[in-house]
Amino acid sequence: METLLVITNCPDEESANAIALAVIEERLAACVNILPRVQSLYRWQGKVESTSEIPLFLKSTAAGYPALETRIRQLHPAELPEIIALPISRGLPAYLNWVTAETIK
């Protein structure tokens, strides 16, 4: 089964923790890394914005991605949250099998 690294950024610790806990409890992701704050610069509605965000790295499967994306969107406070999924083309087989086993298919 194809495994994915899904990335999103949250505006604060509360939303980051809420998303992480929900997707783990609901078996939409096997693991979530909550990273330290980063500074993000982006263009939004014609203006350059700068904000502090908390990145999340979520490990999941391609089959489970639609439900994971839906849940992140439900819990995320942003109007248009960054949600991107990258295929994991290689990794420790035992770890990738664990991700699959711990994630709803």
C-alpha cells in the first residue's frame, strides 16, 4: 500500500494538538510530528503576509488520504489550509508496514 507524508501548518499549539490527536485517535494517520514554530511568507488575497506557524508531518496511506484531508479541513481554523501529500517512495519496510497497519485503509 502506498504511504504518504502529509504536511499542514497550524496557527497555534491548540489547533496543532487538536488535529494531531484527532487523526491519531481516528486512525487516519499512524504518526504525527509537531514541529517547532516556523516563519511563513506567502501571498494571500493580493498581499504579502508573514506569520508564525506550527508544521505537522502526518504519516498515512494513499487509501486513507481522502478521509484524512476531510478531517484536517474540519478541524483547521484557516479558510484555506495548506494540505499537501507527498508519496514516500522508499523507507524502512517494517516502518512503512506499521504505518499501513495503524491507519484505516
